[in-house]
Amino acid sequence: MRPSRPLRWALSALLLVALAVWRFHPTPQIEIESAQVTDGPITRRVVATGTVQAVTTVEVGTQVSGSVQSLEVDFNSVVHAGQVIAQLDPSLYGAALERARAGLGQAEAAFVQAQADLMGVRTVEDDARIKLGRARQLAANQLIPTSDLDAAEIAMNEASADVQSGDARVNEAQAAMAEAKAGVDQATIDLDHTTIRSPIDGIVVARYVGVGQTLAAAVQAPALFSIASDFRRVLVQVDVDESDVDDLTAGEPASFQVESYPDETFHGTVMQLRPQPATGATVVTYTAIVDVANPDERLRPGMTAEVALRGAQRERAVRIPNSALAFRPPPDVLNALGETEPSIPETSPEVWEYDGQQFTPIAVQTGLADTRWTELLNGAIRPGDALVTRATLTPRYRP
């Protein structure tokens, strides 16, 4: 029995709908991007933060206390070695010098008097010695009584004691005079120290005091100015991570940028790598010093620099693209292929190949890396092999 016409129409409509659904339902298509393993050089680039510094910076202080009478320079002043840059009130130290000179005069007078007294007692001693000799001759001939000889000996002994005492007074007066002279010298130095002079040729980069301010130098010398040497040459102090220290040597080129000139790159040379680790950091770092020519004096102390240094190098290595090491097949791609994700430890480096049917992981051992390549130390790949760097699903409609 043939189906009725309405039923045939309904079956035909369902068939057309099913055909349309089958035709226009998208089937997944896998798009693969890959990169080749190559053979070539690898140069690691070390990037670190540094600070621009003057070649020499001197804190100029005062060795004596007093109030600031005048300031002869200010920020950005160009100074020369020996130039007067500040003056403390010298009145107290001038008075102290006068007292010291007066004390020296008294000590010199006392010394002269002690010498004169010594000459007098030596004359008395000489006279007593002559009289004692005469008394001994007379006593030997029994021409004078024994008491006269004893009196002559007593007079000689007293005269000798007076000479010794006179010598002691002369030495004491001489020591007092030397002490007074030292006091004059110290007072002179203190007075000279009230005039503050620049120790180097340079530029004043900081001023810490003002006119009328009282400075106390009893415990620690107060700083008045910071003076930096000529800015036509500067240093960049860079903190380098301990993992990169062994790859740096003096004489290597360095480049850096500063925020003040974001579109300009400056160049210098690594001058030294200090052996003592930097203190106060949670990560162990070592300080590298980069020597930089600064003829236009645009670089200033304190600027923050982003420094690029050349690290370890391999002249020839089997190189894996870094994008291949970062790739792992997405779960939806594996599901579309009917695959499950292999159980490879996340800590084990791996790359992937695709043969048009399935993904195959390859475990590798890696070494030195730069911004594009990573050195292959061990693994079943060779130059020319294509490694997957990206895999995506795209819909495809049936014709």
C-alpha cells in the first residue's frame, strides 16, 4: 500500500531538512603553523637595570663647628679645586688663635728665663768646683781644718743639684713652648677650616645648608655640598643577576636607554665587574660598571638606565625556535583528532611534530637561549625538521 500524498510530502520535507543540516553543518579543520630547526649562532642578551653616576662625587663637609657666614656657590655651579665655596664665622677661631699666640709668647719668655737661670747656677757650680779643688790641696798639706773641706764639698754638691734642677726647668719650659706652638698651629688650622674650598674640579649637584645655619662637627663632619666631576664622562652602575655573571668580561660593549630620551640608545663599555655581591637585595646580584662617553652632558647622575649586555655565546648550535618550545596541542584539537593528551611532565621540555594525522611529542634537553632560539643539547630532532608552533580548529562547510 503506497503512502498517502500528505505523508510523502512530509517525508520529502524531512529528507530535505536532513540534507541541508548535513551539508551546512561545519566539519572541523586543523590549521598548523610550524618552524624549522636550524643550525647557527646563539647570543644571549642580558638585560638589567642600572643607574647613571658621575665618575667622582665628593661630599664636601666642615671639620669645625660654626654658623654659615656665606655661600659662594649653588646648584649647577662650576667649581675648581681650591676655590672658596663657603665661609663659616671665623670670629671665635680668630680669638682662639690670638690666645694661643699669647700663650706661646709666655712660654717662650719662660724658656728664655729658665735658660738664664741655668747659666747662673752653672757659674756657681764652676766656682764651687774650683774652691773644692783648692780646699782639697790645702787640706792635704794640713793648712786648713777638715771642716773647711767639708763645707767646700757641701757647696759643690748644692751647686750640682741646682744645675740639675735648672736643666729640668729648661726642659719643662721647652716642652711648654712646644705645646704652645702646637696650640698656635691647631688654632691656625681651625681658622683656615672656616674657609671651605672645593677639593676637585666639577659641578655642584647638591647643597645641604643655608646662610646662618649652625653646624656641629663634634661627632660627624656635616656635609655642605656634593660636587661631581666633569659630566663629559659618566658611569652606569648595573646590577647583574648571579646566573649571568660568568658570561660578562671587561671590555665588552653595552647599550642602554634612559626614560629622559626614550627614542635614543646610548653605548658604552663594561669597565669592571665587582667581585663582592650587592647588599640589601633579595636576589643575589653583582655590580658591573659601564664606562660611557657623554660629550654633550645630556646624561645626568641618578637617571635610571635599561642596560643590554652581551652574555654567553655559541658560534654554532642546533637551534630550536622558542615558539616551538612554548607550544602544546590544545585539548579541542586533540579531541577533534580523537587523541588524548600524553602524560609528559610539565617540567620536561618538549616539542611537537604533526604528520597530518596526529601529534607526536619529542622530549628534548636544552641549553643556552636568546630571544628567538634555544640550543638543543639532546633530542631526536635535527636541522631541517619542522616543529609545530601553533594549531587551531577552523570550521569547513561541505560542498
